[in-house]
Amino acid sequence: MKKLLISFMLSLSFLITVSAQTVDEVLAEYFAVVGQEKLLTTNTFSTKGKIVQGQFEIPFTLQQKRPMNLRMDAEFQGMKISHVTDGKTGWSINPMMGSSDPQPMTEEEVDRMNIQADYDGMFYNYQEKGYKVELEGKEVVDDIETYVIKLTKPNGDVITSYIDAENYVILKSKSKIKVQGVDTDSEMIFSNYKYVNEILNPFSIETKMNGETVMQMVLEEVTYDVEVSDSSFIMPEVIAPTDSTGSQ
């Protein structure tokens, strides 16, 4: 009888521990730390900084507008590069790909970009977005215990986030997505967190592929509720060149 009682108490203790670590409870702590309620009162987000790739430093600006508008502009060796989406369609300008004219994005490219374009973040109201989110347990990341949360999108893309179990900030995320039918893995490391208007932002984001750092984004300025025109996200018309007779 005594052994049965001990076994029952241990089982009960286990159930209490598990129930205290549901995915929604972990996310509630995360939302409280990052200032999700404050974020919900804002309508635009703007940042500027630099992208470090090897010996190159590429200045960039990024603007977001509720609910799914995002525009990122960079300049490299005199060439201006843009990636823009409104959540439904997208377009880009990339002279390094052979043209300075805006080009429409594929549905796959827009879908990938929309995770970042989601103004409130991928975890907020994840069920309404059709995402499946699971708490897979704990894992130690650089001597820090983390909660491992797996998000699966309807298209099968998987993003696994590692949330500091004490401070409730995302330390890193791993993505497994299909690019032109091929599974592609990447990893992002988030650090140098700072509050701006009571909202927590990582000011350093390192991207790795196959364990090797491919670039680092360093934020230098973050602002909220600045004026952002809707026209910023509209794809410019391409004007066909005219010949000497004036015809197109």
C-alpha cells in the first residue's frame, strides 16, 4: 500500500509539472516579457541598421505596417535592392539578378516572407492563422535551459523556437522550409535585446546555414508609430523604353 501511495504521488507530481508547462502558458509568459499588449496598440514599425556578410557591411531599412505589410530596402555597391509584401502579393527589385525593374514574387516567396511580415508575430493567435504549435519539452542552448516550441504551417514548413525558460525570450529558431521543392534548413540566433516603447526587440540577428554564419543583421534604430504610406508597398509600374521614333 505504501509503495502504491508513493507511486500515486509521483504520478500526480509528474502530471502537475506537465500541466504547468503547456504551450499556451509558456507563450503567455513570452508575450508578457516582450510587451505583446503594447505592440497591439501600435500600427507601424521601422528600423535601420546594417547587414554584415564577410567583409561587407550593407545598410538597410525595414518598415512594417499592420497587419501584413513589410518592405525591406538595402544598398550594395550602388545597387538598390528591395523586397516587399502586403501579405497577399509581393515584389522585389534586385539588379544582382539581372534587372533593375520590379519583379512579382512567386506564391512560395510571399508565403515565406509572411512569417516576418506578420506584425503581431507568428505565435499571436496562431490557431486563427492555421498554425499548429507544440511544446516539445526542454533543451539546453549555450548552458541556458529553454522551452522548445515547434510551429508547423499549413504548407508543411516548420519553425522551431527555443525560448529561455527563465527570461522568456527567443534565443534561437530553426526553420525547415521547402524552396522550389527542396527542403532547406536554416538557423537564426537572437541577442542584444532592448526595450523600445516597452516592446522588446533583438538588436542582433545572426543567420546560419549548415552551421556556418552567412550573415548578421545589426539594428541601429527602432521606432514605432512613424508615418508609413500605403503606397510604399505597391509595386511600381514598369515603363517600357521608347525608341527614337517615340514608339514603345
